[in-house]
Amino acid sequence: MTTYQWITVIVISLVTYGLRALPFALFSKGKLPPILSYLGDVLPAAVMGLLVVYVLKGITPMTFPYGLPEIIASIFVVAMHVWKKNMLLSVGVGTAFYMALVQFIFV
């Protein structure tokens, strides 16, 4: 690697480390400002809602496959989450299920 590339990697590493350490330095006393506590409560649901809109926005109900893979996979994700109560597992397995649907069933 050239000197320029090494400098770039070092700068990116330092900035990434600084951004990761900044919250711990700012809020080391364990008390979060009320706005951050509020955002911590509402943002997970907002992000999930945003993901649902993003997934379902491209459905074309008048042409094959009529949005069936997206709808089936969405129902599967909800069922998986109700069953296991694990968001990471639900989204991961749901993504794999959706990919299997579009690659093997709705070709």
C-alpha cells in the first residue's frame, strides 16, 4: 500500500473509534438526556415501520407475482416474531424465506 492509502486507513480508523467512544465520554455518568431516552423508546418501532413501507412500496398488484412473495414473507416475519420474540432472528430468517420464495417459487 502507498503512504496515501495508509494515511487514509489510519484517519478513517481514528474517526470511527472517536465516533464510537463519543457517547461514552459524553454520557459517562449513566444519565441520558430525556430526548435521547425518548428516541430510544420510539425509534425502533419507527424504523420497523419504515422498513415495512420500503419493502412493500415496489409491489405491483396488477402483474405477476402480484406482490405475493412480499406479503407471504411479511406474514412469515410477523409470525416468527410472535413465536420467538427475537427481532434479529425474525428479520434474518424472514429475509432468507423471502429470497427462497423469489428464487425458487415465484420465478
